[in-house]
Amino acid sequence: MKDTNKKISNKEIDLSLVRRVKKGDYVAFDLLVLKYQSRVIATVFKYVKEKQLAEDIAQEAFIKSYKSIDSFREESSFYTWVYRIAVNTAKNYLTSSKRRDEILISDLSEDESFYPEKLDVDSPQELLDASELRDTIYETLSSLGEETRTALSLREFDGLSYEEIAEIVQCPVGTVRSRIFRGREIIEEMVGKHMQINSNNENKKIS
């Protein structure tokens, strides 16, 4: 007997809406926009770091995705497809504006949700140490190659699976795992050096 209570996956729901859009159902596309606009805006904001600009670019990305909806082959999820469009639109904006140097992961220091860890600090020195550690992590992250930085940020900050990341960056899952492993390794190495320097300085003060 068939299981009539089988749960429909999120991907299947999106594909159903996409198929309706391809048949000319504008409302179905509005539903997709409402569902993902916050995530897409947040993604674009990591590149342009201006809220209004991020919203404008996200809107442009959705317009592009609507116009090219027939090219969506339904092999990946709708979100990973529109994510690629949004990122490319943001990068094109930065390139055309001659601001390539602004293509960083984001100004994470302004958003507490991106703290590498919640530290219980009391003294001014502890606050300074925590801030320096965070800065070390951000500086190391932004210095990584774009491919490694993108894979690592998608995993750590967007919470995507290795398979979803592979779809977005269009490379094998094994390559994605390798990039993320290498990125984490570099950051851990820099954090270790930072902690060692702080420890040595503290020992000098005591002696």
C-alpha cells in the first residue's frame, strides 16, 4: 500500500512553482521571491555592504532569473540557481564600478551573528583580546583565494551542504570538501599563532 502521508520535500515544492512559472503563472514566481528574497539580499550584502544597494541588486537578480526561467533545467534546487545569479550580478556590479577590492565575504564585524564564538569577557583587556582574535579570523578569511573563501563562507555562514555548494560553484563535491578543509586549516593556524603571541606577551607581563 502506498504511503499517502509522504512528506513533499522543499525542492519538490519549489520545482512545482517553477513549472507553474514556466506556464506563465506570475503569482508562482512571486511566491518564490517571497520565500527567498531575505536570503538573497543577505548574500548580496556580503559583497556590496550597503543595504539599499543589496536590495536593488537582489531585485535585479530575481528579474534576471524570471526572464531566464526556461533555461532552469530543474537538476539543482531553485535556490542554488538563483544564488548563482545573485552572486554574479553583485560581482558584475563591483567590477563595472571598478571596486573589485570590495569583493570580500562581508563586513562581518558589524554583525554579531557572525561572531566566531560568544566570549564571556569582563575586563577591558579581555574585550581587546576578543576583538583582536575576531579581527585575525576576518582578515585571514578575506585573504583566502576567492574559490576557497566562497566555499568556506557558504558552509560556515550560509549553512549549505557540500552538495549544494558544489552545485553553486559548479565543481565536484570532493573539490568543495578540499577547499573548505584547507580554508579551515589556514584559519586555525593563524588563530593558533595569535593565541601563542598573546600567551607569550602575558607571560612577559607576569615575569
